[in-house]
Amino acid sequence: MQEVARSILRHRTADRLPSILEYQDRLGVGSGTVQKAFRILEESGVATTEPRGHLGRFVASINPGRTWSLAGLGAIHAVLTPPGAVEIYGLVDGLLDEFGRLGLPLQVNYQRGSTKRLQRIASSGTSFAVMSSGAAASLARDDLTVASLPAGTYYSPGSLVRLSKGAPAKRRSRREPLRVGIDWDSSDHVQLTEAEFGHLEDTSYVDCQFPKVPAEILAGRIDVGIWHRIILLVPLQLMGISAAPISRATRALLDTRSAASIVFPKKNLELGTALDFVDLARVAEVQKARLVEIGMEELTESSWSY
């Protein structure tokens, strides 16, 4: 039954399954045993199949949670960027809620850097990685499948700002370049930072983890940086840090990569079938409810104290 359940998950609804003879040869059992496995699966509500004579047997319906459990595939491991930004908290809530609704066991882990998250799929048993649609596009490969949520689920409107110490950023002296914080581990931060500051003369990029941009400014190691908002115990103004909107050009670039994307290997057919049942729009709705709950569904200049 476990092998038949796994076989069903390697197919989509309306797909043709292997023949009874193929199951016999693969599993080393008789046809009666294979038929009994299908009968038990159907009676327990795991899945239903439809025999079509010489055309073979086809998948009619799948209960993803029950089929996954009976297949003995264990927990589904997701890896996201470390929490901090409210979108990520809401995204985790939405994923856990939707996978729970389907009866699919989900465990959430965290890793900085979209490239490093993708590497964990191959090296540490991670099932899928979550990143921005822009990062997913830049890391696209033929052996990967990408499923994207609606726009604004990774970067909500107004969530990225330009930080500087005190008054709007300017060189401390004519001889010193503008020190710009840049996170080389984040393809998004690199491209957005270059869009924001790349046209300026006399700039110097300083390696800086993007969540730490405020701390690096306070420490005097950088002058400016793009920052993804998080809720702070001490508002930026009390730290002496100014937040300004990113430029129109940077915002236009951000709009093309604001959706959250799920990236997983094409060869993981069982996961692909399970993810077919995940309602990504519903995940986004749960995320939005979380943002509304804490009053940050749309970040604007009036909310720069966060």
C-alpha cells in the first residue's frame, strides 16, 4: 500500500497509472495483492482510481494528506529567510495553516541568502525553498519548479526604505565616498542597492547583512543602505536614523520581484503533486490577515516609526 500510495503521488489527477503487471514486477507480489492495495486505499479515502479497460487505470481523486501519510514520506521541510520582516511571519502562518488544512506535515527552517536556501534542497533534505520571485528568476534552472504567490507577498508595498543617519544621506566630506551597505549574499539586496545608488559617483560598497543596516549606520561603518522593515522596540527616529522612500526606479524594479515563490526540484514528483493542492491565494489571505492584525498591511510614510 505504501508503494502504491507513493506511485499515486507521482502522478496528477487524470494521469494514467502503471499497469497491475508493472506493479507486480516492481514489488514482487501477485496481482491479487496489488488489487487489494488499491481497494484498501479507496475504502480508506486516500485516493480513488478509475479502471478504463485496455487503456489502464487512471487517478480520479487524491486526498493529499492521507496519501502522503500512508506513503510514509515524513515531514515536508521548508526553508525561508530568517524571520524579522512581518511579511515572513505572515507567510509562515499562511503556509502552516494551508498545509495543516490539507493534512500535510510541514516543518519550517530558516537560512539567510536565497542561493544558500536553494543549496539546502540538495544538501540537507530540504523539500522546498521560499524566496522572492526575483531571486527565483535569477536562480532558475531546468531542474527546478517555481510556484509564485500573488504580488506583494514577499515585499509588501512600502516595506523597503532607504536609511541614513540624521538628515538625508550625503558625503561626510568631499574627499570621502558615500559608504553604501550591500548584502552580497542576497541577490535582491544587491540588485536593489545598485538600482538605488549605482548612478551616484564616489560611492563605496560595504558588505553588510541587510537586517543590520540600522546597526551598521549607528556604528558608523556605513552611511546609507536599503532596509526591509521590521518592527523595532526603539523607533528609527529615536536612534537618529532617517527613513526615506526608495527611488521610483528602484520601486519599479521591486514591483517585478515582490511576490514570494516556492522553489523545489522537478524530480520530487510526490511533492509536486502535493503542492498542486496548496491554495497559494489562501496562503496570501492568511498572511494579509496577519499584517492587518498588527496594523502593517500597507507601509507608508505615516508608519516610518516602525
